[in-house]
Amino acid sequence: MSRSDKLPEQSCLNAYYTSGDFMDTFSVSMKGRDDLMTADIRVLADHILNADVTWMNALLRARDHVVKPLGLKTTDDLLQEQSDLPFADRLPGDRVGFFKIYRVDENEILLGEDDWHQDFRLSIFRETGDSPRVYASTCCKRHNLFGYIYLALILPIHKKIASTVLDNAVVQKLAIA
């Protein structure tokens, strides 16, 4: 079961975060999931972010319908930029789902998007060892009043999505892409 957590000190997201930014972190145990502990971090990120959660997909479609007239990027806009490369070959600038890759390390991938209302980064950080965990941390830099309003509106849904996709990741079979 996932839990609200603290950003690991070793995460590169610490260098992105500044005072006044929104930050949250959720984590889940990977104990007994050697496949997740040894998978390429890009494959793990795809496994987490592209979980088939019906209600989440319906909410994303509704979000896209509402925000498109406001000039925000939709998931369809971003998916059109996705590469055909296998996930393990994707580099900064490529995408995992509709998230742009900013950095890839052995146990962390930094994803995100920049838009006129806010920029955000998502870190998927894997901690191995005796108590293996995977952390999903989000940092948002809001640029204007709309960025603050937008984040306030989506925050309850964001928290539910973050915990749900982590919980699903540790119970669903890993599909190697």
C-alpha cells in the first residue's frame, strides 16, 4: 500500500525544487518484486505511469476537454510527440507516455512538462536494498494565478492518482517494452 512520504535526499528533484514550489511524494514497497527492482528505470516509469485505471483515463479525457480551450497542452498533444523507440532506449527529450524525459539515471528518471501556467517535474526514484521502495515525487512551479488555481483544483485527484498508480505497479505484471 502506498503512503505519503518524503523526497529521498539522493533525488535529483532536490536541485529543481525551490521555496514556494509545490512538492509531494508517495512511495510503495517493492519487496518481492525483483522484476521491478532490476528493470530499466524507463521501463519501470512506463509501467507505473501507463497503468490501465479506467476512472483515471476518464478524468484525463475530461481534463483535456476542459483545458484545451484555455490553451493548455492536452494528453493527445503530448502523445503525438512520443517516440517509437523501446522505452529502455529513450533519452532526454523523448517521452514516456505524455511526459517528457529530462534526465535518466540507473535508479531515477526525471519527467515533466513546461506550460504557460506552470512547469512540473515528476521523479520516479527507485531505492534498492533490504527495504526496496519506489517513490513518485511531483514538483510544480506555478507561473501565475491560473497556475495556483489549476493546481488547487487538481490536487485531490492528483494525490489519488499518484497513490493508485503506485499501488497498481506493485501488483500488476511488468510488461517489458
